[in-house]
Amino acid sequence: MPKMDNTKDLNSLKKNYKEFDKLLKLLLIIGIIVISGFIIYALLTPKPGYWYLGILNSDKKAENYPTKAAVDENITFYISVGNYLNRNFSFHIEILKGDNNTVLSSSPSLNAISFVNSSTITLPHRTAWISNAFNVFFSEAGTNQSIIAELWEIPSVGVRRFYDVVYLRLNITS
């Protein structure tokens, strides 16, 4: 009798192994299909676009920014914008001056005085723009004076939309 039980156990074990083998193969095929779907999705989905906004010094370099200036002294700088949004990008730059009461954040500046606005510029995808020189001066001495550059999108339809802000902090001496 014990030999017969061993044969039954062996047959049962073989049957379970075959069922497990079929289930494992099915799960492997499903896994390959799911992962292939993710790979195809990642390859066919366009990368999210981006832009950049920067301040350049008087040598058109992103370094050695002024931190001090005298009253009525011109501070020369340039603004740079790059478009990698996968579409044309129409914008204008607003230059503002601020002081200790100016609130700077990731939204439009509060308590700042508009100094100058650029005309509307349209950049194709994968292009960059550098402004003409901006010259700003302060008529009063003070610490934490700010030169602010705001990037505003000008859509073909609708209202202009705030995009980004960069700024320089200066100590103005008499």
C-alpha cells in the first residue's frame, strides 16, 4: 500500500508542477506585455516642455552680478529667455524696481514699481533670446533694493499670463 500512495503523491506532485508551470508562463507573458506597454508609452509620449529666464551681467554672462551701486549709477544687465516648450512662445519682459517692502515670490512682485516693458517677442521651439541692454538706476540710497524681471506669456487668445520672475538685490550707497 505505501508504494501505491507514493505513486499517487508523485502523480499529484507532477500535476501540480505542470499547473504551476502553466501559471508561471502566463504571468511571465502578461508581465512582458505590461512592461512593453510602459516602454512604448514612454517612447511615444512627448517630453514636457520647459523654458528658462535669466539675468546676465553687463558682459552677457551669468556671473559676477553687481551687489553694490551708488545713487544714480547705471546698472547694466541683460535678460535671457529660452523656449523648449515644444511650441512657439510669445512673451514680454517687465522690468521693475523694488525696495524692502517689495514681496518677491513665484508670483508677480508686490509693492514694486514698473520701470520698463519689452515689446512682444515670439520664440520658436529650441531657441533663445537675449535682450538689449537694460540700464536701471536708483535715486535714493538703501539696502535690499531690487531689480526684478518678470516673464509674461502673451497668448494668441486671452489674457497675458505670469510665467516666472528673477531678481537682483543691491545695496545702494550715496
